[in-house]
Amino acid sequence: MSAALEISQQVDLGLAPGARVVVAMSGGVDSSVAAALVAAAGYETVGITLQLYDHGAAVSRPGSCCAGQDIRDARRVADRLGIAHYVLDYEQRFRKQVIEDFAASYAAGETPIPCVRCNERIKFHDLLGTARELGAAALVTGHYVRRLLGPDGPELHRAADPSRDQSYFLFATTREQLDYLRFPLGGLPKSETRAIAERLGLPVAAKPDSQDICFVPQGRYAAVVEKLRPGAAEPGDIVHVDGRVLGRHRGIIHYTVGQRRGLGIGVDGAPLYVVGLDAANRRVMVGPQSALGNNRVRLRGVNWLGASPVPEEGARIQAKLRSAAEPADATMRSMAEGGLVDFDVPQMAVAPGQAAVFYQGSRVLGGGWIAASENRAAAA
């Protein structure tokens, strides 16, 4: 594989020459190229693929991962690279830690992010532990983020290519995990990743990227939630923020904060938006677009990666509430039950269950799960 010599200098994991490295291989082009870069750099490379859910249901579904054809693709790549490859059955763990959590969150009127839970509870916890048991010096993944050494140790930074940055989904990564993890694709654009795959003749070079939620066929997440939490599909009232009952809905799992389409109602010809979900009373709260703006966000499960604890007066940060959003100026304060983020400018459609991720320039300072939001001016 002469092309491997051409790329052998593109990755330096900061490990001893020939060290054993475990690579999480999902069967996609990104993790496959990550494995190729590690192997080309001379490390003893061990590929591990996790079977996360019923692989029979995803054999031919494009854009899936960690099941069926994806497992076979990972094995083919490992054979091409000449590295060891193992498949581990994590289906029960994934169901309990990710799928059940996903369903419970939707049933509670939240909008969950299962990819974060998968990284937090499966890949960077269970798989990382397995890598340590195998005597590996590091666990490598194909995520587009950068791990840079700072004065106080490893730091997590956004990818060099903003269009591919996945740092939002890794906010729960701990300092201890970051010390062990490596991300060789963080400095590359996706076009270069595919070019490397083509030069090395990897069988997944032209494979499409994974889409949507991996365990939800055709994106029908409501069907998954209804199967696991039948009560979440019960109908209820659509209630205006002024207290008026405007109609009936078909189950809160079909709605999310900020949604406009599919409501089937309006007031005086003006569009209405979902501004909140009251799961306990099965109510979908709606209002005008102006009711969507909130500048205070309450968090739970905060993970802080800053060099020092958050000062009592708060830390000036940039934060974003959706993966595709731009970070906005804010002040973050630690609270006994989590954290509080006050934005300089109101943010639209803040959805409980999503994440608020903290940045300082390109550096990721951590983040937390959105529990609630409000408008400080209105509250006063």
C-alpha cells in the first residue's frame, strides 16, 4: 500500500512509536480513514466496531451506522489495512443507555440528542474502558474535532473545517477521557478525508455520510417513542399562551419547541409556534414568534472543561444551543443544581433536552443539558 507512505506524516498522536491504539470503526469513511492514518503512522492498530442495535433492520438502509452492512464495511476496511478487527455486541447497553433515554426524554416533552448520549455513555465510557483493558495507549475516533495541548493539559477545540465541526456533540467529554482520546481528522476538510480514502483504495471511499438518528428507520422517531412509551402519543389540548384552548393535538411526541408547521391552527391569520410542551398535562403551548425568544437558560448535568472553576461572578463565554447555530455571547454561572446561562441577546426556540455548549474562541469549555428557559425582562 504505497499510498500509505504519502500520508504517514499526517497524524501524530503524541504516543510512543508502535504503541497499541484502538480505533472505533463505524463502517463509514471518517472512521475508516482515521484507522488508515493511525496504521500508516506505524502504530499497532486495532479496529473495534460496535453492534448497537438490530442489525437486520439496517442491512440495506443508506445512512445508517453500527449495524448490518456497516459492520461488514468496517471488516472490509480492516482487511484492506491489514489490521486486527473485532465486533462487540453492545446492543443491550445501547438500548438502555441511549434508546430508552431518547424515548423517555421525548415523553417528558423534551427534544433529545441521542448522538451526545452515545458518545458520553457508550463510545467514551464503555468502549474507552475496553480499549484500556486491551492495553491500548489511546482510543481514536473519526470525529471532526481537535485535541490540542494547552498549558494545563489537553484541550478540546472546534474542527479546522467549520462545516464539519462536531464539537457540539462532544461537550460531555471529561478531562480524563480527553487525555486518552485522539481525533486525527480534526484538522482536515471532508474533501481531503475522502481523497485519502480514494488514494488508499478503501472500499468505503464513496459511501454516503450517516444521516439522522441511526436507530430510527426513515426518520420516524415518533413511532420508536410510541412503541417504548405508549402514553406519549395520547392526544391533548393545544393552548395559547394567553390561556385559550385552540384545539387538539395527536400526542406531544409529534411536536418540538419552535415548530410552526402541522399545528393546523392560527389566530387572526397570524402564524403560531410551539413555545412549550407540558407533558404532565398533555398540553402543547403555542404563541406568536415573539414568545420564542428567551435570554436565560437553566442547565443540568454541566460538564466544565475550563482551566479553572467558574468564578462566583460568572464566566464570559460564547454558547450555542443547536449544533448548526453560531455561538452567541453570554455569561455562565455555576449553580448547585447545574448552571445558568444569560445571553446578551435573546435566543429563539430554546428546547429543553437540547444542549448549551460553551466556547472561548475555538476552544470547547464544556456544556450542559437545557432544563428550562425564560426571558429575564418578562420575568422581572
